[in-house]
Amino acid sequence: MNKAKSIMIQGTASSVGKSLLVTALCRIFTMDGFQVAPFKSQNMALNSFVTIEGGEIGRAQAVQAEACGIEPSVVMNPILLKPSSDMGSQVIIRGKVYRNMTAEEYRKFKPDLRRIVESAYEELASRYDIVVIEGAGSPAEINLKDNDIVNMGMAEIADCPVLLVGDIDKGGVFASIVGTMLLLEHKERKRVKGIIINKFRGDVEILRPGLGMLERMVRRPVLGVVPYMNIHIDEEDGATEYLKVSKEDGDIDIAIIYLPHLSNFTDFEPLYHIDGIKIRYVYDVNSLGNPDLVILPGTKNTIGDLLYLKYTKIADRIVKYAREGGLVLGICGGFQMLGKRIIDPYRIESEIMEIEGLNLLDLSTVIEKEKVTTNTLIQLEEASSILSSNMPRSILKGYEIHMGRTENTGDTIPFSRVIMRGDLRCNDIDGYISSDGRAWGTYLHGIFDNEDFLRALVSFLYKRKNIERDVYIKPLEDTKMFLYNELAMVVRKALDIDTVYRIMGF
């Protein structure tokens, strides 16, 4: 039976660029003719993806699978943790919700997960030539090393070499690398075969003396210095710098409301690739202004984030904006917030069993125990033409991840109907639009990935401002492949790839 070669990327800390480097290696190895798959045993992320099996995995592993040219699968991320509070997370095993756990409950549960991780890895290793494994956080978090299944514990399961990545943009990269190596056990240090310096800005020659000293200290080669890259590729959670990025120039101003439990912010990635659109995240009530469109995004904790919006007065400002003629779109949790009330009878999200919404749509949402995770097709209703008059009743594809059921309690107009969930035909209302067309919502993540819909929406926004302009939408798949190839080119140039292959045993 085929047994894949594996390489593992670990970092000195969170957000040092592990996900992006794994994506780059996946693409490089694929371009070199190998059958490649990504793997992350345990991921903590609010930005998730629904696979073709209807399972939920971290978005980063879905992106890495795309870079490999393969279909994302639950075996690529067998354990996903979605934080629902400062103390607990929803635990998802092989794509399906297991239950919510506190940090202490999960620590005690981890030994039971080792066999699940082993099984998922072995499944990939038997089907592919190379498995590129991503760690989480840092392997030197000595308080978390018992029963580790995501860093050196995972390297032991796969019996693979490790490349250690440090982020020079944060500062203190030499100390972080030396300190990490110092805190590893002897058998763990032996697995580290090379060092990568990531996110470097400037002339690498200035760095050379420090690199030589570092190599002598840790007795490992520096395999490359990767430059800081402004390549817009989907990442996995709100810790990313992605949410700090604004697109400043454009006749159309789109404001996305920041939420503490913001999830699936990659829904908005296609907007960044349209010329003439300004995109920004709104963090406080004074910065909302008067945009052409306000978006309330998805969230892992709708009630908690609605309370945040009310406490910061952003909720009042959104309502005032809409009632003065502004346009508000809610996706998933943001859609639920637009209604009159949210009821949580089982206290899944909060001890608060009922909360008043923004009252922009005459709807009521009940949080349920069962989670919907599925790929979905919706068909726009005729009334949706109030937003996109040149594409009534079009069929759009995307995915659903939610635990709520939303019902019309008044004269709100259906926005669309679900016609397929996975392989099952349906005829369920998906979203709603207010009679004045100022507020509308949907459960469909990925709605902007539909090029015709996106073009129609942007055209509608231009029309509202009496601007005549043709809207060009770059094909999403072409854009993604261009970015993956650009990423691979930059990283291949920066790293000693021949030595990486030798480290893997080729």
C-alpha cells in the first residue's frame, strides 16, 4: 500500500503564516507532478467550509485542498473547534457537531481523539504521494503539551520531519525561534530539520549575519527567508490581518460590521477583486458614515454579538441608517439579527433565552440543537429583482452553516427559495426582503461567489447613485488559481525546495 511522504509546518506562535506556507507548499508539490493533500488534525477557527459530504472543516484546509486541485474533505481537518465564548467551543469531529465543551472538558477529552486523528491521517497517507501537515499555535506551549495531537504529537503520529516558522514582521524572530527550540524536548528537537523566516520586508542581505548566528545556535539550516506577501487568499480566523485590510478607493462604499465572533468573513473575498468598490470593516459607531451598503456578516454567537452591537450603539446607528434609506444585507447570523427577535430555548448560545433584534425584518428566529451544514442551491424570487432587476429567479449556489430556524411573522417578502440541500430537493424559503427593499437577508454563505449575482448587485448599487458604469467581475476560479500560482512562485524562489524534498526523503 502506498504511504505518503509528509512534511509538517509548525510555528513559533499563532498567525506566523503557517497556513499560507502550507498552501504554497501544496501548490508547489502539485505543480511538480505529485498527488498532494493538506492535513490539520485540530483547528480552532470561526471561518469554516462545508465539504461535499456536508461536513464542516477549517477554511484554511479547504483553500489548501484547492491549491492541490482536489476536493476538500473532512479527513483533512478531523477536529474543528469553533469558539462560542472565552471559556468554551463547539467541538466538531469529522465534520459533525459533537457538543459544546469548556477548555477543561476538552483537555480531558483529548486522549480519546488521538485514534480519530490517526485514522484520518492514515486515510490521506494511503491515497496521496505527499501530505503537508499544519500545526497550531506553537509546539512550545508547555502547559498544553500533555496529550498533544496537533504539533509534536501529530509529528509523532505521522513520523514526519518538521520545519519551524518564525514571523519577523512581529519582531523578536531570533529569540522566538531559539526559545521555541530550547523549550522542546530532545526527541522533539530532533524532528525539526530546518527554519523558515517569514514576512520579511527589506533587503535580505542585511539579515545574513543574524541568520548565520541563528544556525549556529539552533544547529539547523535556515531554508529561506520568505518576503511579506500581500496576496489575498482565504485564511482561517479573525486573528488574521485580513480584517484590518481596507480597499480605500471607489465610487461604491461597502461597510462590513465587525463582530467579536465573526465567522466566514471570506464570503466577502470576491468584493475585493472588483474595481471601483471601497470595502471597510466598521469597528465603532462613529465610523459607519453613510455607505452604499451595510453588511452584517455571519457569527458563531448571534445573541452575544447582537448584545455587543447594542452595547456599542452600533445597532441603533444601523437601524437609523436603514430607516433613512440605507441598504442593509444580513448573512446567516447577520440575517437573524435583522428580525424582531431571537429565541434560544435550549440556551445554546447564551443564558439569555430571548432577545429583541434590529426590527428591520418582520421575522423570528429560534436557535435549535441540530446544526445545518450543507451545500445549497437557491432560486431568487421575483421580488428579489428590487435588488437585481436583470436576473430575476436566477439560481445561486453556496452553503449553509447555522443552528437557527427563521420564520416570517408579518409582511416580509421571500427573497429566495432553497431548491437543493446536498442531494435532496427542497422548496423552502431561504431569506427575506423588506417591502421597501432596504433590508434583506439570507442563510446562504458564498452568495457573492455567484458572478452574475455579484455583477447585478454592484450594478444596482451604481444605479442607486445614478452612476453609469459597466461592472466587470473576474472569474473566481481563475482569480484563485492565479493567486495560488503567484504564492507558489514567491515561496519557491525564497525557499531551498531541493533541500525540503531531501528532508522528506525523496
